[in-house]
Amino acid sequence: MCGRNETTVTQFLLLGFQSFNNLKVLVFIFVFLIYMIILIGNLLVIILVSTHHRLQVPMFFFLKHLALVDILFTTNIVPNLLYVILMEGGKISTNGCFVQYYIHCICIYTQSVVLSVMSLDRYMAICQPLHYSSIMNPKVCLHLAFWSWAAGFFIIPSEFLLIFQLQFCDSNVIDHFFCDFAPFLSLASSNTEIIRWQDFTISVFLIFLPFLFVIVSYVCIFITIIKISTATGRKKAFSTCSSHLATVSTHYSALVTIYIFTARGNNLHENKWRSLLYTFLTPFINPILYSMRNKEFRKVLKKLTPMRK
């Protein structure tokens, strides 16, 4: 409970990017355009994979779910960010803040698990090609996609039962553009050690272990590719997983930069800029990586492009 001379916080003030307040209209337009590109690009992936038979294979089935996560991830943050930019700061209720962080966690954890499932798909396609069709059948893919989403939904509530019991007194200013874990937890008047350890444990299961699985999968994939006798065969095998490898590298390098190398306290301001990069970078480049580098995807896009005379 807050003391007699302390006020219980019912809403937080998000500062956003005050150093750009003089350019808020330009920043608003830039962020809005990037957000529109992300929405259009990922919606295009979802529509094409859902409607074109040539793209209804396991890799693109999981890519569709990755695109859906990217849309949810950015939509959870960017509309409120646009408001914060225009208003030079914005208020959000404590419950609204926790819900925003809850959705943020689900998206990050789902992305990590989906990427590990996609690495399993690449492993089966390259290392076990004779068993690929029988193992990666539609039923198995559906189960893998379901549990990629369900893992976060089932595990995260245990952490949020503790978060909703936190007390916030007097200080309510968050030097960030959304309700991330470290910024709002630093304002809590309650003891947060148990929550920090619980968050760490969940991250081990839903971020580190999937990442470890991706590494092991690609070690096996690279060993198999090296054993291919012809250079053409090696190049073809590697091209089938290059887009996924680039996405994995972007996703995990951003997470490592934000949540491991960024310390608490004095580095929270610096963490805000890293979070901004992560919020836009991965959802922005994923559709480009898969549409530009995948032959089947390019063929479908060419069919949709008006014929030139």
C-alpha cells in the first residue's frame, strides 16, 4: 500500500521522443508511412499464402503466422505511438499499460517459437527429404502453429498475476514510447525481484530454448549442405533457408541488444531507441526478404502485376 503522503498511480505518462517535438509532424508522417508499409506487406503475405495453391506449403504456412504476429506486434504499439508523437506525450491507464505489455510478450514469444518451427521445417526439407512430406503434413503443421501461439497465452498469465498486484506510488513518468518491462517495473514501489526472475525463467523457455533449437538445426543443415557433392546443389539447398536465416538473425540480434546488453536504470533511455528499431525493423523486412528471395513467391507476385506492353 502507498503511504499517507503518497498518491496511488492509476495511469502512466509515456514521454515518447521529446527531442523530436519540433519535428513531430515529420516524425508522425514517417512512422505512419512505415506502419502502412508493414501492414500492407504482411497482409499481402497472408492473402497470397491463403489463396494461392503454389504457396500452400509448410514454410509459407508458418510464414503466414509470422506475418500475423508482425501485424499484431506493430498494431499493439504504433497507433498509440502516433498519438504520443502528436501530443508530445500520452497517458495510459495502469491496466492498459499491462495489457499492452501482455500482447507485446505474446508476440515476441510467438515469433521465437514460430521461427524455431520454421527451422525444423528447413531441417526436415534438407536433412530428411525422404520423410519430409510424411512428417510435415498439414495436421502436424496446424498443431505446431497452434502451440506456437498457445505457449505464450498459457505461460505468461502466471507472471501477470504478480504484475497486477504491484503498487505504484507518486512517480508515473515512463521515458519510453510503450509499456515495456524494465521502464514500468522501475517505477513500482513493491518488491519486483520475484517478477524479474519469473520473467527471466519464461524467457529461457520461450526465447532461449527456441533459439538454441534454431542453432542446432542450422548446424545440422550446414553439415548436410557441405556434404552435397555439387556446388549447384549446395547453392540451391542454402537458398531455401537463406530468407529464414536472415529473419532469425534480425529477430534475435535485436532481442539480445535490447534485453541482454541493456542494463537497468541509466540505460533505459538508450533502450528506447533500440526498441524503436526492433518495433519496425523485423516486421518491415520480413515480407521483403521472402518476396524478393523466394522464387515461388516472385512467380505469384508477377501474376498479380499487370502485363507490360
